[in-house]
Amino acid sequence: MKVLVTGAGGQLGREVVFRLREEGWSVRAFDRVPVAPGAADEVVTGELLDAELLDSVVDAMDAVVHTAALPSPNVAPHNEVFGNNVQATYRVLDAAGRLGVGRAVSVSSLSALGIAFSEHRLSPHSVPVTEEHPFIGDDVYGLSKYLGEITADAAARRWGTAIVSLRFPFVGAGDRLRQHLARVHHDPGFDRGALWGWIDTRDAARAVAAALTAPLTGHTVVNVAAPDTSALEPTAELLRRYHPRTRFDAPLDGFAVPFSTRRAGELLGFTTQHSWRAGQPV
């Protein structure tokens, strides 16, 4: 089975390529920056907005994994973040559909709720936050991810492609994760917008692999996160402090993450394997 991975040089993309090859996929790695030749079965360097090149790398693939994106509203001018993320998602999923690719996994974000980067200190309507929670934000990155999911929905209807949009929180391992945890532990308010969600990069890649083979049709949005938070304080206490108007639809005992991950378990058969809180290496 052949799979194209976009953004293959990024921190998640690299792990996805490694994981899929471990599981026996033949991987074509695509990125705007050169990827080490030995990292994948085939490496292509170029821009996703190059329509002719994109068609050539999508052609003859069994599946596409789209991880490429500008990952926050702060890494580039806002019009560039918006244009890049929305256009790239449209072009990748449209090419996949036109060329008969049966399955696509699009890396979305829990920022698609519009809370994480909002300048207005927004709060979720209710917790645990499900995939049905509406977009309530004002930032360009969250908007780009929300529109990416709408784009996936339209592409699935138009072309019949089975598309899974995976909503990840903060993704990290090693030094990246340790630095993030240190900031949250010093000041939990730092992560109020992201609701203290996180996932180990290795688990995120495993979720991508699960989404490639899960028996799904149409477009499906799935929250994927570690079952516990990145914080030292109990979740209910954090929510009462930073999101006092949020409604509790179910108890959140201990350090339970305030996102519903039921779909990940039921539809993808996915559970995480790595936890910083259990003393495992990060």
C-alpha cells in the first residue's frame, strides 16, 4: 500500500513517516524543505501550491496524509497563515479525490474550536468538549483549521473519498514536550485556551496510522488527545478558575483531559501509550 505524507519534514510528519514504514506502508515523503533520502521510500521536494507537481505526487497513491501547515497564527503574517493552510488543504484533498485516492487523513487541530489562540479569553460552552462543539473563535489559525474541516467535508461529498480529520492538541516529545510542561507547571494559565490538552508525538503518529485503515466513509472529525492533562492541578479546579462559565456535562475527575476522546476509541480503536505523568520518558 502506498501513502503520500505531506509536511514530511515536520516534527509530526517525520514521526508519521517512520510509523507508517514500520507498519509496512510504502511512503512517499513530500515537503518544501529537503527530507533525508533514507527517511522514506521516495522523497519529493516542492510546494503544495504547485498544482502540476502535486498531481504527480498524489497520482497512484492508495492514501494521503496531510500534515503540512503553518502551525500557529504567530509564525507568519496572518494572510499567509490563512492562505497557506486553507489553500493547501483544498488542493491536497481535491487532488486526492480527482485522482481516485480512496482514503485521506488530514491533520486538523483542537484549535479548530477557536479557543486556543483567541484574543478574547474564550471558554468552551461545555465539557468534555465533543466534536460537535461549534467554532467560536476569532484567530486566523483556528479559522484556517475549521475551514480545513469544512473543505474535507465537501471533498468527501464531491469525490467519495473517505477523509478523517484528526483534531490534535499540543503535540510533542523529548525537549519540546519537557519545555511545554515546564511552562504549564509554572503557570497553568499559560495553557488555558488549549484546555491543557497534549499528546505524545509517537501517539499522534499511531492515531494517523489507525485513521488510515479504520472502516469509515465520508468525512469524520475525531478528537485525539492523551487522557490526562499537561497540568499539575486537578482538571475541575482549573476549569472553575479559568473557565467559570463552562457547563460540566460529565464529571472530570482527577487530571482527566476536558476533551471527549470517545470517537477515537470507538471509531479508530485508538488509545495512547505514552504519559509524562506515569514517569515514562518523554
